[in-house]
Amino acid sequence: MLGTQTAGFDSDPVMNVPGNKTVLCVSWNPSLASTREMLLTQAGYTVISALGPEKAASLCRAEADLLVLGHSVPRDRKQAVIECFREHSKAPILSLLTVGQAKLSSADFEVQAHDPAGFVQAVKTILMRPANPHT
């Protein structure tokens, strides 16, 4: 597994073209889930939203290029979703954090959840990275 990293924001957003990428977003908060889905859809991504524990459990095996775990998801549930996702996928995992929230070592990346533009840029940056040849 990759080491935990903070997603960078140094690339030009105009040059970031999604290219038919699918993002699986897991959240426990309906309004945050809707906002993230809207932001990512506007940026050109296909979004699969899993709202709440039942949907997260049923969709954690979905084919996705990136798994995003919202900060509203309890830490133990984040870990369970990651374990389920990792059973079939080596795609990167982004954990959204609030100020003071502890990093999740099993997530590949984390970013502060308070900045919508920063969130979208983090997704673009992560998905533009070359695939790890060791995965």
C-alpha cells in the first residue's frame, strides 16, 4: 500500500482532464454527499454516491478509480469500507478530514474537507498520478 500523503495542489486545473474516471463517494451526511457529487460531476467525473452504512456496504465493491471517504463517516466505518474496497481494488483512497481530525493510516491521501475547490483539485491531482507499477 502507498504511504499516506497529503494531496498536492500545484498543477494547473485547466490542464486536468478527468478522462471518464469514476469516483465512489461515501458519506453519512446527505447535504455533503450531494455537494460532493455536484462538484465532481461538474468537473467531469462519474460519481457513485453511497450515503450511510447500508449503501456503503453494498457499494464498496463498485468499480471506481478513486474512493473518497467523507469526514462524516465514523473512523471505524471508514476502516470497514476501506477493507471491503481493497478486497477487489488497488485504486487510491482519499479521506476527507476536518480540522483536528486524526489521519487514517490505511487511506492513501487526505485533504481538509472545508475547501470545495481544494477537494476537487485533490481528486484531479490524485487521478492524474501514474499508476503504481507495484500494485
